[in-house]
Amino acid sequence: MKKLALVVLGATMSVAPLAMSADPAAGKAKAAICAACHGANGVSAIPLYPNLAGQKEQYLLKQMKDFKSGKRPDPVMKAQAAMLSDADMANLAAYYASLK
């Protein structure tokens, strides 16, 4: 039981600093290029592109990391994600998650 508690605590601590340090205001400033496809407020006017507003922060962060690594293949998003640091992705995820 103690080992399980340590594993859970360790996993929580490795994610918590990223979530706690995410800056939605910095994400908003970085989101200008995203608006071309995903809309100015994360709501796309084009059905082909998904809405980002109101999505869960961890989901958005995972998708961006998967695009960057190539785990989720999409040539356009891979190129966009390649320009983002881990902090940029965390900030963007925090920003879009904060929208309704």
C-alpha cells in the first residue's frame, strides 16, 4: 500500500508543477496563430477544425505533445506544434481550457 501511495504521489508531483505554472494570459498571447483555424476565441467557424474552447487542459496539452512528437500524425499541426515549447503548450492549454 505504501508503494502505491508513493507512485501516485510521485505521478501527481510530476504533473502538478506544469499545471500550476501554466499562464492562461501567456497562452492567449500565443494563440493568435491558432485563431486562423480554431477561431479567435477557440470556437471554429469551419466544421473541419475542432473547437478548443472549454476542452480539458490536460487533454489539450496531450494533443499538442502528440502532434509535436508525431504520435498523432497531422502535417499542419506537427509544424505548428514544432514551434512550441513545453511552457507554450501548457499556457495554450490553460488558456483554451479557461474559455467557455
